Amino acid sequence: MDTALPPSAAWQALALLAFSTAITPGPNNLMLLASGARFGLLRTLPHLLGVVFGTAMLVAASIAGFGALLLAWPLAVHVLKVAGAGYLVYLAWRLTRRAPGTPAGDAPSAGHPLSALQALGFQFVNPKVWMMGLAAAATLQAADARTALLGVALFSAVALPCILLWAAFGVVILRVLRTARARAMFDLAIAIALVATALMMLAG
């Protein structure tokens, strides 16, 4: 078996793919932004790690060929879209459930951030992550197990600080939004963005 690693250009392309997809707005980053603003960085870390590990699992699955098989099945694609969009709408609803005047992080129906397992599970119904995995697989071009492992590690190492920035920005916003009204308006803006993302997910 040929175990030669891909040329450096392939690794550079993979790192650029990880950076460009992880730093740009999307469902995960919007959710991390809102979580950082509600609960602070420390309580958001399990959510963040769930995103990283879930994404790594899907990138690995795509490199192994499972991503292409799944997305070649039209019904599976439809189920992914509906499930992912439905979950985003549910999260948007949660964001609007904070009682007036309630401090950030103490909303009666949203008193805790997403767990690592919940965030990990969301990756499996997030079409954007599946597409990222397919692009990573195409970049490495039928990699062997060693190369695939290195590719997943590189992807995760580049993506982690990018999504951490979104959660940290939420913490900054938490310090700026000092009134209950300002926090409620921020929650509403994120909720609207999540619903808009869900609609684009269904239409895409």
C-alpha cells in the first residue's frame, strides 16, 4: 500500500478549507455566539467541544466515503435538511423564551447551554458540515487511514480557534449589553438569524 502523504498543496488547501468554513457565519457559529453571550465562555466549552468532535467525526466519515453515499440518497438529504432546520427553529424559540428582566443565562426555559452530546448530535443533521466533509475528502483524494487521521487532526486544529472566537465574541457582547432590553434584542436578532438559516437550509 502506498502510504505517501499528499503534497503540501493538499494540506494547505485543507487548512484553508477548514479556516474558511469555520470562521464564516453559520448555524454552529450563531449558536456559539448566543451561548457565549448567555452563559459565558466556560459554560459554553462543552457545546464548543461537541461541535469540534462532531465535525471531526463527519469529516472522517466523508473521507471514508460514507458522506458521498449518504448525500447520493435524495431522501437522506431531505431528512437532513428538515431535521437540521427544525432544530434551528427550536433553538430560535428557546432564545425568545427569556422572561423580561431575567439576567442572561437565567431564562426559565433555557437555563443551560447545549451539552457536548447535543452539539455533537446536531452536526449529523447539519448539511453544511456534511458538505465540509465532502470537500475535505475531495481535497485528500482517497486517502489511506494514516493520511485521513492527519487530515481530521489538521481540520480540527484549524477550526477550533475559529469557532472559539465566536463564543468569545459572545462573551464580549454579554459585557456590552447591560440592560435586559438590550439582551432581549440581541436574543431576538440571533433567533431571526437562526430561522433565516433554517429557511435557507430547506431551500438549498
